[in-house]
Amino acid sequence: MIKLLKDSKSNKVKGVLVNGKKFSVSKDLAHALSIEEGQVIKEGKRVSNEVEELKEELEVKNYYGDSPTMLVDITFDKLNRVMSRRSRVEFKKEIPEEAKESFLFLLEDFLLALNRASYKRHLDYEKSCQKILKESA
């Protein structure tokens, strides 16, 4: 493990600590290490901000799923639960009163559509994670 040793008053690099052993460094090398440390900190903040932006984007995005009889527009919360106030179900066909016996079939169909929307969200999450890993590498 490498750690920079800094002057507590001026915050300038005075040396390096490598696996518990102290080494002194020239002024030029100390200056270069300070610049590099600053760039690493900036890059870390940039990646952190991008992660937050992607997280927020996924939290507010609606996902669509469909089945033979219905279309669902789903919004998920942070814990991947369906937010019922921001989600809707639209039947593709009118359901007559006498067809209420088929409710269980429709419920299964709804779950199929819900699972499809959930899968699309999962794919977006995976793509975002892969993008973050590629950019941070």
C-alpha cells in the first residue's frame, strides 16, 4: 500500500509510505504526486456524480410491459417495488361483466406483463453498472 506523507501545515507532499517504510522524495516528484492525487480525487468525484445521475435516472424511469390482454406502465421505487400511484394498467380489450370468472387468468397475465417490465429494468441496471465499470477502469 502506498500513502503520501504530507506536511500538516502546508499540505505539501514530503514523502511516501510504502508498505510501512518511509521514503523521501524530491520536490519535483512531490509536486507531481500532488498533481496526480488531485486528478484522482477529481476523477473519483466525477464517477461518483455519474453513478448518482444514473441511479436517479433509473428511479424515475417508467417501464412498459405487455401481454396479450393488457399493457402496463410501471414505475419502481428504490427497493424495486411497484409504485402504484405512478403505474397504470390498460386493458387491450373490454372485459364484460360475465367474464369475471376469467379474473384469475387476467391476474396471471398481469403478472407476466409486470415481470417483463421488471426484466427490462434489470437489463437497464446491468448496462449502467457495466458502463460505470468500463469508465472507472
